[in-house]
Amino acid sequence: MHIEFYEFFVILGGISMPRKGDNIYKRKDGRWEGRFVKGRTNGRTIFGSVFGKTRRETKAKLAVAQYEWQEGLLEAKRHRTKLEGVSDAWLQESEAFLKESTIAKYRDYLRCYICPRFGKMDMGNISDEMLSAFCISLLEKGGANCQGLSTKTVSEIFRVMKQLRKFAMSRKISVGYQADCLAIRQKTKPLRVFSPMEREKLQAYLEASNRRSHLGILLCLSTGIRLGELCALTWDDISLDEQKLYVRRTLQRIRDHEGRCAKTKIVITPPKSDCSIRTIPLPRKLCSALAPTRRPGAFFLTGDTEKFVEPRTMQNHFKAVLVAIGIADANFHALRHTFATQCVEADFDVKCLSELLGHSDVSITLNRYVHPTMELKRQNMEKLLS
């Protein structure tokens, strides 16, 4: 780039003064200073400065500074319309109202999948055809060892793409894709629910134990609380006198994007939705089983005010119990499914069950757990002719 400078000086009192258009002058301390305009804020001009021992040196430094500043502005403008620039701005703004764990998950999706493919591209150059090919690639070989990602994960990745589109358009940035054309059909996996015989066997084993981890499993089987909610539970959240359990927090391990050493960290935060903050009545029999381990202010699973049990460890305790009593392998979440299914079988009011589970909508409870049998369907049909 060719840069021209025009110098017009007058001499006043032995001090070199610049004419209009020249921002190089000699200071009282003997140094030369070159100034250039960086911008304006609240009506005030913001200057950048360079210094030199001679006017020639200062002039050269000023030319470089002006060039680098302009290039920086251009690069910032270019970065602003690229997906990686849009995602940086979106995440920064979202930190004010999204949970830390949600932000960490979005960062992972961007870092591992979205940015390697589209990060350097201008938002206006990303098309629906590109997204369609990207979707197929993720489903076929997007995971570790070239295994395909689950439809649930791919759906969440494209939810991020839609959020980026919405954010970019709110900033008057052109976007070349709609993303609405992609309908990813999620496969519904059958829920692992313990049979009545397994349930009785598991409950009898847990009630006969006084280990805190076993009582934690019993609590989940009896109330349907989530694993993270159990791990965050303290005795301040349990009132044996009132026979109530207060679900206020959840504990989970997330990726630490700011830490220098640790790759992950434990966070204890309020649940994701307000509906998950709830009060659950406790059966009298369960309160009697929990009472001997009561330690005010301590974590429920440890009896210690500082130490906690993280979800992965609790998952391992649970699987060890299944092996010990000869029950087929299951995920910890099967306890929640079993509780919900048992409530449906006992003709619980669906709205009541939905609130106990902390679902944001009754339809979630209905679609996931309420499946009428053929016999019930037959009884209802018979009512029409009776």
C-alpha cells in the first residue's frame, strides 16, 4: 500500500509546530510525537500516539501505526461477519442469562463441530445445501473414531446454528441459510424401567443398608429426583419434621474453557428451569430410613460440609449395586423412569406427577410415561356402548 505524507512546518519560538493536516510535533521533553485519530466516543476524539527521537523516526512509526490500526479495523469488521466472530459475540451476550453449563455445552459444539467447518466463512456465504451436507456428515461420522453422532446431539448442534442466525440478523449481518429446512427425526429409545420384581429386590437391598450412597439411590427411586440434583443435595434441603424435600440446585462436571490446567470443573447451580425448583413430599417410611444419617448443613451423600460426590462416582456406586444383587445393567436415570412409571401405574394425577418430576410442561410427562395398555383402551371403547 502506497502512503503519501505532506509536511508543512512553521517555526514559532524555536519549537517545530505542525501546520493543519500534520500531526507530528516536537514535545517540551525533546521527543517527537505523532498522533492519529482512532475514533470518537461521546463527541470526543480518541487519538493514538507514537514517539521518536527524531522527526523522521516518528514519521515512519506513525505511518506503520496508522496502517496497522486501519488493518485492525478492517479485520475486526471482517471477523464480525464471519461465523466465529458472530459466535464469539453471541456467547458473550448469552453469558448474562444462560447457565454456565449451557454456555460450556454450546462452546463445545462450536469448537468441536461448527467452527472447524464454517468458522472462517462469512455468514452470508453459508447455504442450506452446505448445512444439509454437514448434517449428513455428523450423523454418519461426526463422533469419535468416525462414529456417527446421535440425532439428539445433531439436533442440538443445529439449534446453535439457528440461534447464530437469529443473533446475526439482529445485528444486521447477512445470513445465507435458513436451517428450518432440516428436520432431524430423533430416534426414541425405549425407557429402561425396572420390573416390579427388580424394584422390590432393589428397594429391599437399599433399605437394609445404612451407607449414604445406598440411601441416595433409595431417595431417587422414591422421589424421581435427577442424579445432579441428588449430588447437590444438602441436609438444609431436607426437613424430616415436615417430611419435605426441597430441590434447589444441581451439581455437574462441565468443561472449563477458561482454566489453565484443569480441563473440567464441578459447578453447583440452580436447575435449568424454574419448574425444576420444587418441593417433594417424603413418605414417613423414607424419612425414618434417612434420619440416622442427618448432619445439618452437610452434603446428603457425604455427611460433610465441604466434600461432595460427583455424578460419575454416584453412577459407579449404582452400577455396583446392580451387580451385587444380580439386576441387569441400567443407567442411573432408570431410577427416575421407574418412579414415574410406578406413579402412572398407581393412577397419579398427571399434573401432580409432572410437578414432582420438575417437567416444564405436562405434555412431556404424558408423552414420555403415560402409555395406555390395550386393556385400558378396550375399557374406554366399551364405555361408548354402555
